[in-house]
Amino acid sequence: MPFAKGKLIAIGGAEDKGTDLEKGEIHRNNLNFFELGILRRIVEEAGGPLSRIEVITTASMIPYEVGDNYLNAFGKIGCTNIGLMHIRNRADTAVTDYLDRIRACDAVMFSGGNQLRLSVTDGGTEFLNILKKRYQEEAGFVIAGTSAGAMAMSQTMIYEGNASRAHLKGELKMTSGLGFINSVIIDSHFEKRGRFSRLAQAVSTNPDCIGIGLGEDTGMLITEGNKMEAIGSGCVIILDGHEIGYSNIADIPDGNPYSIENLKVHFCEKGNGYLVSERKFLSEVSEGAVIKKQVNVE
């Protein structure tokens, strides 16, 4: 894929929008998610509070409630130019008004929910092609997504998998995502829902990909389709399978535990970064440039 001029912001989720846990509940430790952290960063990257941001609620089963939550959240940080796209099926993606609006906006925000709804609804459509073209060609254009909206960003996407059984071969289902970025697999709610083994199996069966495990109230800003910066209050875990040695996952029957050797793990807090193509951890990223920390050893 050619050098991408736009920006991706993949968020691990805070409120459980669009899932079976959707009850309107906001967990106490996520109360500042919209006001103080990642949502404000999205606005900044898109050009400020006057930027036009379109919220796409396709993944959610309660789109109107989720949309209202986003209008309220963006409003708290001074944004009033926010649109809602309640796209429910493939026919909706061809609505002229929606197509015109994604051609004109500064950023889109995919809500959480079910990532398979995103790939099934948007895959192969003009709607998705416009987003991909703008992301590739327009500096400053932002595509953000939380939870399912983050997981669907990559070409290879997890759409189902019981975390408690993910150490067993076959307990993971994958398909093609929206394809904004290659060579990564993104998982969300990573720590809270214990998804390390799930992402490990995904990377083990796709060792060309970097696994990105996003904690809640945490995300990755991706520029140039390659350079990642951790944002938010939590932790991002990177799994690198490029140097896997022994692996039995291709040979054992489904339902059996698998074994792999030399799967690399990196932990990233806010300000740390990672280069996907170079498979390189960055201790600090500032204004798009890598700043090396000075470490004095006595």
C-alpha cells in the first residue's frame, strides 16, 4: 500500500457501545474518556473544534442512543459541527447525502459495536472507496474508531473469539476488515477482557502482522500508515511474530492448545511509539518526530 497521508486513531473503547453489554452504563474509571483525553486529541488532529466530524454508528445496535452520546461528548469540548450517519445496510452507503458528506468532512469516527457489521456493510462500496482514497491522499484527514470501529480498520480483522479459550486452536474467527492499514491486527478492551491469548493466536497464524492490543481509554495514533503513538491513560501491548521460531499451530487438530516460540511483546504507555515496517519500539514520539531519551548509566 502506498504512503498514507491521512491519520488513523484506533481506540480501545471505554463505554460498551453496540455490544451485548450496552446498557447506557459508564464505568467510573472512564468518566473522563470524552472530555479530557482521546476525543480531544481526535479534534486536534482533525484541525480543531470547528472541524466537521461525521460519526458513523453502523457497528452499534442502538445507533441513535450512541449518536446522541457522541453529540453530547463532542459538545463538551466545544465542537458543534458534528454529523451523525446511521448507516444500517449496504443500500444506505449509496445515499447521495452520505457520500457528499464524507467527501467534505475533516474526520470520521466509527463507533463501537460489532466489527463484522462494518465489514459486511461497507466492504466493496463507493462509500469505503472514498474514505480509503481520502486517507491515502489527503494530509490531515482523520479516520478514528473505538472498540469495533478500531478493530475494523485493518486488512485482517478478528470478528469473534472467546478470550478464555483462545489458547486453543480454532477458537478464533477472522476475516477481512475495512483495509485502511495492512500488516496489523487490532484488538480492543484488551486488558479488561483478557484478550492476550486471542491476539497471540491471531498473530501466530498471521506472523506477517503486528498485533495491537488496545486497553480501554487508550489508543494509537497512526501516521504515514506506519508510525504509531500511544495516547490515552492506559497501555497498548504490541505483539510481533516476525521472529517466531517453533510453531505447531498449523499441524495440531482444532481444540488443542498450541505452542509458539519467540513471540515478542512490547508495552507502550502514553507517548511511546512503534514503527510497523521497521518493527521498532520508540521510547518517545513528539510532534511526529522521534525524540530519544537520554539515559545515564552510572
